Amino acid sequence: MDDKIVVLTENGLTELIRRTVAMVLMDLETSLAQKPIPELMNKIQIAEYLVCHVSKIDRYMRRSQIDPLPFDKFGDTPLFRKGAVDEWLKRQKKQRIE
């Protein structure tokens, strides 16, 4: 195996990074578009949907004074309805703007 040294200018490196990021974003967008979002989600799925850590979901659920993340319980398992979560997100966005 021959090792090679590649020399890039700053602009060349910037362009290489830009193209790589663009390709990764396109792949991510394609994979997300192909993956259906379930109407009823568990904690891990809702964390993926909201692009946050599961511990953040726990905090959103405990916000008793403000506007807690809506969920139903099936036994001890919290389940999240996509429609209710989408409405909750709209309220959060509106409260931050005002």
C-alpha cells in the first residue's frame, strides 16, 4: 500500500468540506423521507422525532407549571401521539416568539 500526501489550498479544503457536508445532508434527507413517522411513538422514537436526547423528553414531560409534553400511558409506558406533539411544538414556538 502506497501512502500519498495530498496538498490542498485553504479554498480547496473548504470546497471539499462543503461538498462532503452537502452529500451527507442529501443522504440524510433521503433516508428521513423514506422512513415513515409513526402516529404513536415511545420515548426513544419521540426523541428521534424531536432530534433531542431522551433525558430532554423526561424534562419536557415534567414541566407541570408551563406546558408539559403531552403523552398517554399504556401501563407504565408513556406513548406520544404525533398530532398532539406537533400541536405542542407549535405552542412552544409561539410562546418563544411572543
